[in-house]
Amino acid sequence: MLERAKNLLQPSARSGVPPFMVMDVVAAAARLEAQGRRIIHMEVGQPAAGAPTTAIAAVRAALSGAALGYTETLGMASLRRRIARAYAEWHGLDIDPARVVVTTGSSAGFLLAFLAAFEAGDRVAVALPGYPPYRHILAALGCEPVGIETNAETRWSITGEALLAQHRARKLNGVIVGSPANPSGTMMTALALAELIECAEDAGIAVISDEIYHGLDYAFAAECATRLSPDAMVINSFSKYFCMTGWRIGWMVVPPHLVRAVERLQQNLAISVPTLSQIAAEAAFEAGAELQSVRLGYEQNRRILLEGLPRTGLNSFLPADGAFYLYADVSRFSNDSFAFAQRLLEQAGVAATPGVDFDPLRGKEFLRLCYAGAREDMREAVERIGDFLNRA
Ligand SMILES: Cc1ncc(COP(=O)(O)O)c(C=O)c1O
């Protein structure tokens, strides 16, 4: 019987996407913790703080109220209106709530956006280094992710020139931009984003802008792609600024002519987004002061690392403009950042993510450190890294 099932149920070729190696670091850190070691977690990109108190209070009230049924596929009308209002507050933009689609985290937003905008076989440009699931979701859907290597000359983002060079070599159908970016923490200036969007759209290349780290911009204000083009597809989330990773809720701002396509897809893929999470998300908008204080904490952590790490010898990073990541060049110490991260974990008790997840080519020279943790942990991490590098 087992043999028969094995023959019937082979993993599909499309499921053969690479794993997310950060999860291997998480598992190794957990093994050390089980042995009684204290590990400083800088590997996973998530806020240490929980959902805002306003969100928790709204959920408590909802739990003792009426049954929590499905909502409309595009999301609760009141939440869609609240998200649209946030664009007026954050960016002075007038967004029609009809363009707002509530999703199960930005992760589901990518799936919906790629399915709505691209055919199997379409080629979509992504920055390297970049968030691995962009490439892996595209590949699972039969699209072709086209990595564009970025460097310091272009502030580590895709330029219109680089995009068009790829497009001339072989037609591109889309490009994904993210500012602030993961893993680098770098941001695109409003001008750089405007130029890229203009180049892309003039060439018939659809733009998807991942704005999940908006609200966590320290170097300068993050620009919203919707201001620059009504045709850009914007993806955002309650996971990072709103500290709600586990609630699995995000949203999209979709060009009007794509809303129905996204709706049909979500009707079939999910029916609707968890109602409790939608209630929590709407209330989270009322937690301005609480969220600003979390953000202030990240800024302080960032300063501790930017000032402290160079003293340890770890002195080469990409500009840490936003999000909560520092992408450090460790090539002075190792040309295998996976082995380096393992040693750092075992010897210093600091868990960090090797760059190979984010950039299959040069990632072996980089390490990503997430500074969304406690301030004391950041100070201790600097000390531990210093001791580790001294001994190396
Ligand atoms: C750049 C980027 N986009 C999207 C996501 C997915 O977030 P979620 O699905 O929790 O909204 C992450 C998570 O780390 C991320 O770093």
C-alpha cells in the first residue's frame, strides 16, 4: 500500500524550490537552547514585540460576540476603508478602498499578484541580494525569476538601465522592487524608484512593489509606488511595522482593472482572510504611539550595531537605511558565510542568517543580522561578536 502511495504521490517538479536556510539556523539555535545555552536571536526577521494592545482588545471583544464567519473575499469593508485612509495619512494619497485587497500576509499577496499579472513562462526581474520567496514562488508558478545583481554603485537596487539591459537580452514581463529591502535594509530614493518604474512601464514591464517595511525607514522617507504609478501593484503587510507576523494578514493596492482577477483568485484559493486577524488589523491602526515606540527601539538598536560592530572588526555593511536588517560583508573572515554563521552560533551564541539564502552568488560573503530584538541583546551581541572575532 505504501509502495503504491509512493508511486502515486511523487513531489511535483514545481515543488522542488530551495528551502529557506534561515530555518536551519533556527533549528540549530533551538538545539543549543535545549542544552541550556543562551542564544541571541538575530536570524529571523520578526519584531520581538507582540500585536498592539488595541488589536488584542478588539480580538477579545470579538471572541465574546457573534460567530466569526467568512468575510467578503476582498476583506471587511471597514478594514479596506481604514487601509485606504492610512495612505492619506502616511503619503497624502487618495486611494479608492475598492483597490484595496486584504490578504493572508504579504506572502499570499505575492501569490495573488503573480497569478493575476503573469503567465507561466513569464520572466520577472528580482534584485540580488533579495527576499528568496520572490524567486521561489515565481518558480513554483512556472515563471522565470531573473536575478539582477546589485552593487554599491547603484545603492544596491535595480536601476532602469540594468532592467532594460536584461529586457533587451530577453523580454522581461515584470520586476519586483522592495524598499526598504530584505536582507540589505537599503532603500531606494524616491527619484530612483520613480526612474525605475518609468523605465519599466515604458518598456511594458509590470511593477510589483513590496512595501512591507514601510514605516521602518530611518535614512529618509520611503516612497510609495502608488504615488508614482496607478499601474504598479503594491503589496504590504501587518507583519512588520504592526508587529503581527503570526496573525498572517496583509494587503495589496491593485490597479483597478486587476481587482476582479485578484478577487476571483482569492475566492478560490482562500475564500477570505481570517476574520479575527482582520478585526485585529483594523484596530492596530489605532496604536500609533505604541508602534512608534517600537520603531524607536529599532532605531536605537540600529545605532548600537552601527557604532559597536565596527569596533569588533565587522565594519563593512550595506547602508542600513530601513527595515531591521544589517547586511554585513564577512569576506575578511570567511568566504563561506554558512560555515561562519555556524561557528558564530556555536562559539558566540549569536544566531545570524548566511547571505546564501538571499544571493546564491555573492551571499557566501555576507551575513544578515536582524536588529528587531531587545536593546540589551544588541549590546551583548556586539560584545559576543567582538570576542568571537578576536579569537578567530
Ligand atoms: C521583504 C519581505 N516581503 C515579504 C515578507 C513576508 O511577510 P508576511 O507574509 O508575513 O507578510 C517578508 C518576511 O520576512 C519579507 O522580508
